[in-house]
Amino acid sequence: MKTLKNILVVSRSTKDCLRAVETGISLSRSYDAKLFVMHVIHDPFNLDGWQLPTPNFYDEYEKMVADAKKDLERMVKAERDRGLQVTDWVKDGIPAEEIRDVVEQEQIDLIIMAAHPEGRLEHFLFGRTNDAIIRSLPASILLVKKTDH
């Protein structure tokens, strides 16, 4: 395996993504690599200006984003305080495009994403974009499975 210099963790607004962040932190420390964490926000309820009438899903989506964002910020701050070089972003847009831009700009060697069974809401929010990310990006991808403890 080649030496990893730049690692990108993609967080998708779910608690399961925190496991992927933990893996990214561990690998960054092991390889003395730079860690990039990108929180991608993609509002599937607004399609080219057409607002879908789904208030219950939207409220759940907003809460999911807020909770995951707080946890992510806490983790990144703790690692910075311990001396790890971490760059983080919150991007709003089409996930595959946002990720591709960061991979190219930062010369990312490895992308880390959560891999877990999706509930109906997560499948609706992210299902189609996972395939686009996996097939189109010019970097290796590590999918981290959720483990129950």
C-alpha cells in the first residue's frame, strides 16, 4: 500500500458517520497524514426550486443534520487540541461533485465513508449519490461498517 498523505472523511449527517471519522483520525495518526473532514449537506427536499410537500421528513432531516454537526465539531476540535492537522468543511451541494472537487484540489489519497444499512429516510436522502461517488472519484475508497458494542 502506498503511503497516505491526504485522507478525506465524508460525513453525511448521520450518527453512523462518526465511526468513519474515528477511522480517519486513526489512519491519519498512523500514517502522519493530513485529515480532511467534509460534512456534505444536500437538501433533497428542494429540487430545482420545487419544494416537495414533506414536512415530517424535512423536520427529521434538519434534526439529523444538527445533531451530527455538533458531534462532528466536537470530535474535530478534540483532535486539533491533540495536535492533529485537521481541515473541515461544511459543503452544501451535490455530494459527488463537492467530494470530487475536494479530492482534486487537496490531492486526496483515500476517501473514508460510512457503510451501513440505510433506513428509508437515509436511502431517500443518499442512496443514489453513493453509487455516483464510488464510481466517479479518482481515489481509493474505504467503507467503514457500523459495529455494535
